[in-house]
Amino acid sequence: MARYTGPMHKKARRLNFSVLENGKDLKRPFAPGAHGTDRRRKLSEYGIQLQEKQKVRFMYGLNEKQFERVFEKASKMKGITGENLLKLLESRLDNVVYRMGLSNTRRGARQLVNHGHITVNGRKVNIPSFQVKVGSTIAVKEQSLEHPAIKAALENKVNRPAYVEFDEKKMSGTYLRTPDRSELNQEINESLIVEYYNR
């Protein structure tokens, strides 16, 4: 299945969850479509697990196969599988670029990476799924320092999570550490995703 590229607010309303994490995609508190204002159907146990998986998949912008591969990798790591999954997703290059404030959305961050505007430890990387290691330096390529989308995003950025730092003068930052579970979206119940794949 290909990556979803349609309107994010429709997915957010369908899932009753802000996939952009800012609430702007949930202005209407009911599902999309002519019957969206009807009462939501009661979901089965499988439906609840599937919905939780879809929340995270759309939030990070992965297709089904990509998400499944990340889950398989997380399940082979030491520790809690659900938390490992979220930490792997957070360490993707497109997500780190987003967390540093170089883009207002993950979709925009993915485009910056795809178009070669970002370097990791001084080398250009144009693969959004690239796993950023702790201590890596992420910077804007010298030729892209005046990129209008990057400048606009930095002007709008209010705060950054504690596990990344960014110097706007040098236009570079560091992925300081993997995030604690308490620093990630509290609306996500990752144990349901584990149950979905282990059913």
C-alpha cells in the first residue's frame, strides 16, 4: 500500500486523534463525510487495536510495509516493544528534522530530506527513514540556508523537546538522546499496537 498523501484533517477526524500533534486538524469533532455527525460505531477489540496502529502510522507518515518493518526491528530489541517502536520512529531523520523546528510538519520535513537540504555529520542524506544515532549532528546544507520554508518554520517554532537541540545561528543541531516515554504523545497506547501484531 502506498503512503497516504491526501488531506490529514480527514484522517485525524476519522481517528479522532490529532495526527499533526497540534490539534489544528481536529477543528470539527466528528468524522468526515455525510454521516460524520452520526454516533460513532462501537469498535471491536481488533478495531481498537487497528485504530491505534493507524494513529501512529499516519502521525509518522509511514506506509504499511515500512511500519511493519519498524515493528519487527523494535520487537527484536531489548526492553518494551511498544516503547522501542516509538523510539525508533522518533529517531527517523525526517522526524528529527521536524522536532528541531526546520519544518512545521513531518510531511514538510520529509520533503526537505528528500530534496537534499539536510546533512548528518557533514554528509548529505536524502533518505527520510535514515536512523539518526544519538550524538549525531543534523544541519541545513550551506546552499539551503536561505530556504524560505525553513526560515518560515523557524520563525513559527515555539519550543523543542529536550532530546534535541538546535542552534539557529549555525543552522545545525544535535540528537542528544533517545526520548523517554513520558516525553512522547500520551494519547498513544502502544501496547494495543503490540497486541495487533501479536494476535
